[in-house]
Amino acid sequence: MVLRVMAKCVLFTILSSLFFLSASYGEPEVTILQGNLLGTTMTTRKNRSISAFLGIPYGQPPIGNLRFANPVEAIAWNGTRNATRDGSTCPQALGGISGSEDCLYLNVYTPQLPMNTSTLLPVMVFIHGGAFIYGSSSSATFSPDYLLDSDIVLALPNYRLGALGFLSTGNEVAAGNWGLKDQILALKWVQNNIEFFGGDPNQVTLFGQSAGSASVHLLSLSKATEGLFHRYITQSGSALSSWAHLPSASYASRAFQLGGFVGCDNETSSALIECLRTVNASDIVASASKFYVWESVPVVVWGPTDEPDIEGAVLTDSPKNLFAQHEFRDLPWIAGIVRDEGILMTGEFYNDEEKFRDFCDNFDLVLPEMLTWIYQTDLGAAWVKAVKTYYFNDDFTTNSTELLTNMTRLVGDAIFIYPTLDALQQQLPLAEKNQYFYMFNYRGTYSLDAGVPDAVVHTDDVIYLFPMRSFFGGGNLSDTDYEMVDNMVQLWTSFAINGTPTTLASEGSVTWTEYSTMDNYLLIGNQSEVTLSMEYSLFEERMEFWASLVHGSETSAATLANTSTGILVLLFICSKLM
């Protein structure tokens, strides 16, 4: 008996040694609730060896009756699953139709295997952007090379996109928000499994950019996410952005339009959804272009909406009403924007004057579609009139350079900058947890500038958190760029670790103070220089204009009257009331 026990101990020791030996040679393994995973070893920018597990299923393929339905958690498997390749991207149209409906996968990266339960690491979960119509958590775009030089565990899920992710009939038949519900299921998976990767389920920071940022912010307003994350970061996207919520009352008719495009001319919601579940996914994805009214406008054809108050609902009211009712999660929050957000929409105009002139000629029609104002009672006409006066002095005959500059400011202010500031200001009086605000203003070696020199555009801040090789290939950043990487990674991961974003700046430490009534924000970068500084009153006159437009008489007349812009805005408001 003693010899038998000793033999088992020896065998266990040998097997354990073989496991650790295989892990050290690039074949880490981990056992989660669904089964065993074989991963791969990666090396970070600073030569740290980490374990990567790619293409882990967190949800069953949303096909058949699971199309246009709440996601269902993935089932277990027998044996060891190969987790060394990304899962399929969700169906999308970007340079052609691609992807598969079997796409509910996530990637996990950890510096801590085997698991040490006494020192679990904070977890960061990233939600990718892409206007709710494209994108994925691909390791080629969102690799852990930078963030995993810090002691955190990183998880990145895919989620359903376009009509497959956000179609709604406005009732219980197909309530919508499937993509948001996928994100919630992924967060539940993290709660149940991340400890096996050395991550702490009680320290989860949710962060995202663009549509991913809007998703994160919307989830912070939902009771369905209680306990699933504990801090959050929103980069260039707010729940109050006009494109982040499409009202179900107007939105439902679009589902029937889609049905007409793909051969499902049905009269009831039930019959429509039953038919749409039999249609080829690529046909549904391709139908998005049929909703365009000018070029590729509107960009957001399908997005989050309000739902009936039924089991599994994410949003049962509009973000505007939820804020008014103080229905937000009081959690530590970083919110930010980049300087030239509007180039996301106007970039092509800088290299195509004919298209820009056509846009100006059709301004009253195209702008409400571009900025998702068509759901207003007047289809956005009053706002169009106001911005024409404020940004262009009702004159489109000036030179193209001046027009484009003002157009870019208008678009950025309308759909990214003011909605972010508005949310911070509404939440500030009631929040007990710290809020932080930033503007990114660094132009490095690479940029998604659409050929606009010296611009700092939408997504440029992400370059210093993820290498984004699918955009920029294997090109190296400059020493200055890597200095910005160090700053961004330190700020983001310190927030995930202790709730306070801190960094050792290259020229002395800078304290990022929490957002207050002083309208303070951290300016990250000064064009080509890596700097950090606290500034105040971001684009003050422009933001006052938007406050008056969005909130009307709620804005203080005394405050507005302090600037010449405020006087113009007051005159505009008065003219609307007469």
C-alpha cells in the first residue's frame, strides 16, 4: 500500500513537471467550467512571457431559433480544446461580406498561470468599436503586447453586429439589443471563469471605444449588469450620443423594411422573425446599404434601443430618461474624447471636394441622417437650423478649408464631445465615486487620420493601448510613441488596479484630479509632444451652445450671457419660444 501511494505521488510529480514544462515552452493549459483549454505563449513589448487563450466559446452559436434571441451560454466539451486561434468574427460588411454566425467567442490573456488564489489580479474587459456593424476582438488588432506588461488579466469578447445584433420589432417578439446581451453573457462568463486564469472576479474594469464605449456606458445604466463590473472607461462614445440609442417606436418599422428587402413580406412581428430566421445571414448583412440616403449615410443603421420590461431586458427606457431618473451605476468612471473626433465622418471630404460640395448642397437632408437626428419630432430640422447659424453663419459660400474645419467641429461636438461632457455633468451631483475626464491630443507615427495632416482623430488613443497590427502592419513606433504607450498603459491599468489613474510622466508626475464643477480634464499629449496637464473648460463656448440646444431653458441664462456666443444662443432660444 505504501509503495502504491508513493508510486502515485511520483507519477503526480512527473505529470505536474511535464505540465509546467509544456507551459514554459508555449503550451499553457487551464481547466475552466466548460473543460480543458490548450493555449499559447506570447511575449509582451517588454519581454514578459504571458499565456494566451483564443477563441473560447462563451455563447452557443446564435443560429436557428437563437437568431434574434437572447444568447445562451456555451456548452462544455470533452477532452482538451485548442485555444490558439481567434474565433470567427461575427457577420459584417467591410470590403465584402465576411464572418460567421458562430462567433460568440472571447480571448483571454494572463501573466499569472498557474493560478494563485492568494494573489488574484484585476481584470480588464474590452468591448471593441465599429459603429455596431463591424469589428471583432481579433488578436491581430487587440493584442496584449502593451497592457499585459502590467499585472492585469485581459478579456475581449466578440458580439453580434448589424441587424443580427440589434434588429428589433419594438415588442416582445424581438426586443433587440442582442449585441449588448452578448456582452452581458461574456461578463457573466468572466465572473464564473476568470479566476482560473488568475483573475479576480471582484475587480473587473469594463472599457471600450466608439460603439464599444457607448455599449459600456449603456451597460452602466442597466440593472441587468449589477455586480458584473466594478469600474468602467468610455473612450469616444456616450450613452447620450444620438447614435447610441434608436427609439423603438420609430425603429420597429425598419425591421419590416428589412423583411421586404430579403423576401420576408410579413404583416406580423412573429411571422417576420420566423421568416428572417430562415434567410441567409449574408443577405441580411448586405441589406444595410439599402437604408442609405446619401453615400454611406446613415452609418448606424442598427443599434441599441429601448425594450419592453421583460425578462432579460437591458434597457427599458431611453438613456436620456434613465439619466433624468438617476438610473445609473455609481462606479468609478473615466470618460474621454480625442481632439478631432469629427474627422471620422468628414475625413473623406478633405480629399474629395466634389463630394463635400454635394454634401453641403444636401445639408438639410443628410446632416440629420448622419447625426441620427431623424428620430426627433421635426426630423431634426430645428437643430439643423441652429447649427447652420452657429457653425457657418448660414453661409456655405466661404472657402472649403474654413467650411471643413467648422464641419469637423460640428460633427465631433454633436456626436462625441458634448454627449460625453453632458453625461459627466449630469452624473456629477449624484455620484459618490470618482469620475475622470480626458482629451487625447497626441499625434504619433501612426494615425487613422484619413489623410488629414496633424489631425488627432477617432481611435488614435487606442493605438497606445493596443498595437493594432491589422491597421498598421508590423511597423515600429518611435521612442516618443512608446513613451505615450507607457503613460496610457499606466493610467488605464492603475485605474483598474486601485480606482485611481496615476502615472509617472516623463517630466515629473501629474495628478489627474477627479472631475468637478471646475470642468477639469487631463490633456494627454500636445500634438507631437508627450505631455500630461490638467486643463479647464473644454471648448467652453461650443459646449455652452450644445447645452442650450439639448437642454434649452435648463441652461442658466446668466451663464450663457457671459459670452458673445451665449448671447447668440439666447437670441436663438428666444426666437424659438416666440
